[in-house]
Amino acid sequence: MRLHHVQVACPPGGEDAARAFYGAGLGLTEVAKPPELAGRGGCWFRGFDDDGAVVAEIHVGVEEPFVPARKAHPALVVDDAAGLDTTADRLEAAGFGVDHSERETFSGYLRFHTRDRAGNRVEVLAPA
């Protein structure tokens, strides 16, 4: 069994804010939703490895009424501490808060937490 994707929610009209976070901030690539699902709103993002294989997929779906995921979260892994710091810097430059307070609290990893514009929690990790 493998994980195919993780879905997070946004409020109606939250797609551009999702693009700013998951696309520009995290560096994921937006991909078209299948035509039969496009009418529901939302947007999808993928991360690719150096060979072009999909290694992460996040679906942002519209939910009404909307409540952000304050504890539940996707966790994305980057290659190393330099990649972790580069991602944090890119998020901060785009206006997203980055919490480094738990950087060394998960054995074998360095990490930070952040939130998308809708308030959903996201964790980014790197091998220590």
C-alpha cells in the first residue's frame, strides 16, 4: 500500500491563496484536476523527484463551512537541512509564518511547521 495524496481544505474562493502557499511557497507544481472534478473548485499540486516521478501530491478542496486543520497535517520531506532552510526562507519571503521551535524534537529529522493562508498546518522535514 502507498499513499496517493493528502487533501486539505480551503474556504470558497481560497484557490489563489492555496496557489501562493503550495505553489510559490512550497515549490510544488500545480496540475490540472480531472475534468469531471474541476467543477468542484480547489486545486491540486505535485512534487517531483529529479527523474520526474511524483513523490508528493496535495489536493486542496473547497469546503463550506470551512474549518482549518489546526493539528492534522501533511508532512513533506526535503532532501537535506539546506533544502529545509531554503524552503523556510522562501515561505517567509512570501509572507508565511514559519515555526522553528520544534526543529530538533523528532528523532532523525529536522523540521518546521507552517500554515497555509486558510490556517491549515503543514510540516516540512529533512533527515538530520
